[in-house]
Amino acid sequence: MIRKFNKKQVSFVYRGQSIGDIPRNITHVTVHPSVREIRNQSFQRCKCLKSVTVPPTVETIGKNAFFECTELTEVRLHKGLKRIGSDAFAFCSSLSDIDLPHGLTVIDVGAFLRCSSLRKISVPATVETICSYAFYGCRSLVDVSLHQGLWLIGECAFADCPALSAVALPSSLEDIGSRSFLDCTSLLGVEFPFGIKARIHNGCFAGCTALVNVHIPHSIENIADTAFSRCNLLLEEVDGGSGGDDVIQIIRQRFVNCPAHKVSYSSSLTTVESLMRIFESSSDLGNDHWKDSLGMTPFHVVAMTMSWSVFSIATLLRFWARRTTMAEPR
């Protein structure tokens, strides 16, 4: 059903019609309560569409349902919606705000990809999965709220969001996908809550050039080698534990195009012994491999850690001096 209010405004009631029966010049859509699913591509590239109202009866918004509706500014969703399909609102470049309802469980691949005006998003506690590229390229996105219950952030989910300034991750997270926050160049801090066991994959925070503070609990199960590469200002804190393997891993990954300015680890004696082992096994102490862009070596990193005892620092200092002397050409 179409109602014309004037030459510029065309209202349409969607009852599940096929794409061929939907006019391309509509400006306002109201979904009828009899509809359970908005079909794939139903309103794709409706360039005049400005507003959509979705009733509580709708459970799924299909793939590409509102793809590239570049004038869309208002979307009203209600409790009852469970899934937002792949690329459902991708390239809706005028969409600046959307309230995701409680009850939603999946934000599918590229659901809000390149919604370049989107400023904030609150993901309800019922959402378990944010799929790959869900918010990729949302270049105005400043505020993201994630809640307990979320267990997966997919590959590149929030990549290329240069306005995003902070992220607090819920402890329910199990997987933070590769490049999920890639090139979020305004990101200053990431909060990992106590007890989180998430795996942090390759390039997860790579290129977050403003990132200065990350506190990583010892409960984190795995950090990929390039997880924080090209984070040139990063101060990293690692909670304590009994073994030295974690420190070896952290030291090695920090010196991959990423200066580690600080490593905090509670088991100081074990850490000294662990660092001695990796220094002892290296034959290229004089090479740039052991220095970051500020000329800092792993020893300088450790020496900046205030929690270490004087004995531990002195021990490592003597060891480092001896090794570097041995490495000098005669």
C-alpha cells in the first residue's frame, strides 16, 4: 500500500512483498505486524528512503534488506528482533543513530558496514555474536558499549573506525577476531576485565597508533604475535603469574614494529631468569631486532618496571652489560 503526502514524501506499508513490487521512490516504510521477516534485498538501494519502522513481530531483517539506502536517517526497531542479516544496513551513509533492541542475538557479517555517519552503538546483553565486518568503516563511531553475554567479536568487526576512543570488553568474551579493531587510530585505551579468557588474534589492535594503555589480565589464554603491532605509544601491563613463558611471549611480540615501554609482571625473579634465557639464546644483541623505534632494548623495558626489586634489576643489569660487551666487535 502506498500513500502519497506530497511530491517528495511517499509512504509504504510492507507486507512481505517481493522486491519487484516495492517502488524505488518510497521515503517512509512501515512494516505490517503480520510480517515475521523482512526479505533479502527488499529495500536495497532505495535512494529516497528516510525512515523505517519495524514492529515487535519481526524476528529477522534479511541480507541486504536496506543496503545502500543512502538517505536513511531513522530506523525504529523493537523487542522481538533476533537477527540483523548480512549487509542489512551496509553503506547507509546518513544513518547516525540506531537503538538495538533487547532480545537481539546476532549482528551478522557487515550488518552496518561503512555506515559512515553512525556515532554510537550500544550492543544489548542478549547479543552473543558480532560477526566479521559488522561495523567496519564506521568512521564517525565514537562510542561503543558492549555487555556481558557477548562471546565473539569477529574479524574486522570494528576495523577502520578512526573516531573510536575507548573500548571496555566484557568478561564473557571468548574470541576477539583478527584485525577486529585494526586502524582505530583514536583508540586510547582497552579495558580487559579480571577473569576474561579471550583469545586475542593476529592484528587485533594493530595500527591503533594512539593506544597508550592496555592492562592484560593473566587469565587471557592467548595473544597472537602481531596483536598490538604498530601501536607506537603502547604502555602494556601484564598481571602476575608463576611462569616465565608469558613474559617471553610478550617481549617477543612487543618488539615486532611496536615499542614496549613497560612490562609489569609480579613474579620478578622468574621473569629475570626468563629474560636471561632469551637474551642468552640470541646471537644478534647488537642488531636493531632488539631495539624499538625509540632505541629501547628489552632491558630498558624491564628496568622501567617499578615493581621489581633492586636485586632483580641489578642482576639483569650486570647480565646485560656482560652480554653486550661480548657482542661488541673486537
